[in-house]
Amino acid sequence: MITKQKLHVTTRCHRTKLALKLRGITDKDIGVTELIDNPVKASRGGWIFDNTMKLNRDPLGSNDLRELYERLSPNYQGRCTAPILVDLKSKKIVSNESSDIVRMMNYLTFGCTDKFQLEKKIDLYPDKFKETIDETNIWVYELLNNGVYKCGFSTQQDAYDKASSDVRKGLSRAEDILSRQNFLCGNAFTESDLRLLPTVLRYDGSYAPLFRAGGAHLRIRDYPHILAWLQRCWDMEGVQETINLDDATSSYYRQLFPLNAGGLIPTAITPRDIGLK
């Protein structure tokens, strides 16, 4: 069976990988291509396809991410980012925004009409929590998802201090919420947890030491309730299969030359290093 849609991802596209796994979406439903981190060969963006390997091949024949964007949107001038969901029949971009793709995946049924089977799937955006999820997503993004990047790419001390303070506020807010309940929006894993999880998993290996987010000395184990939440998420079926922690964190050191001019890759962080069992 040939899939009609293709999702191209990198090691940093953890949210979409989580949504695929947790929603039980297989490659029979949406094909997935893993882009390779190779800034030397890539014409722009650092990510390439390997058309000799099925897992890393673009069915449209592109050699790298920039070429794919050019093929789908001629004279494209924006950033060539992943994830990118492509409709293979129309050869059009469905979306290149992870939050939109994750939300779409929550409603895809791929023709299944079996109510029992559909109810077995995790609902990342349940009706009764929609307002809470939307509110949570805003501060999780502003203070943490985007906050860590603002720290890493600040070029002025004032900007860094503001961003670092925001990261601390975000961590403290999450710690407070998780001291009272199992997940960010109640006692069930939702889209808000999915959005926060990749940031927390990468925090000790990349965002604190390389981006100095919240201060280079902070670690997730400094927030016991976040660590307990992280363990609950880590223990969910399929979650550990969605990330190669070593590759996900080391790619920042390989690609972000301004932050790592020496090019040295630190000793790989492990789940045990973070505090996971």
C-alpha cells in the first residue's frame, strides 16, 4: 500500500513522532522519512535525504530539505524547516508547523469506523480540557519551548537575562502544577504534555549547558515533580521508541557553530543521567 502523505522529520521533530506513536498511526497511514544531519552536503538547512536507503529516501527524489521545498513551492525564500507533511498526489505542503500536524493527527481516523478501536486511541485534545490545554500551550511555548531558544540565540545580555528568567518561571510553574496532579492539564496525558516533553528531555543535554537556558547549572532533577512527571511520560508505551537521546542532543553541538565554535561533541547524555529509571 502506497501512502498518500509523507512526513519528513529530523531528530529534533520529537512532537510529531510522539503523536504518531501515541495515536497508533503507522507507515501504512502516513509514511515517515528520517532526514540525515549533514550540514556539509546540505545546500541549506543542514538536513539531507539518502535516496539509497528506504528510511531516508524522498519519494519525490529530492536530495535535501531545500530541494524539497523548491520542488513543492518554486522560488521558496523562507526557512527550510522540518517537520514537513507532504501530500504526494498533489505535491503540495500540507503543513510544516509541528503544532498543526500534531493537532491534525489527533483527529485522523484513516477510514476506521469502529467506535471501540477509535476510543482506544489516546485523545490528546479532549473536549472537556480544550480551554485548559490552549491556555497551557501558550505559556509552555512562550516560557519553555521558545524560551530555551531565546536564551541560546541572544546576542545582548538584557535579552538573555529576560529569556533565562522566563525559562526559570516556566520550570517553576510546571513544578507547581505537577506537585498537585499527574499531568499538566489534569490526570491524563494531553497535547500540552506532548509539547513540553521534548524540551524537558533535551534540557540537561543541550538547553542548559549549550544554550545556558535558565543558567548552565540547572538540571531537571532540581525539579522533583517535573522529574516524576517525566518518568510517568517515559514509561508510557512507545514513548522511548520516539527519541534517540544521544542523537537528538548532539545534533545541536554539530550544527550550531556559533554556540559551539570548537566543534567538540560532549559525552552522550543517557536517560539515567537525567534521573530516569
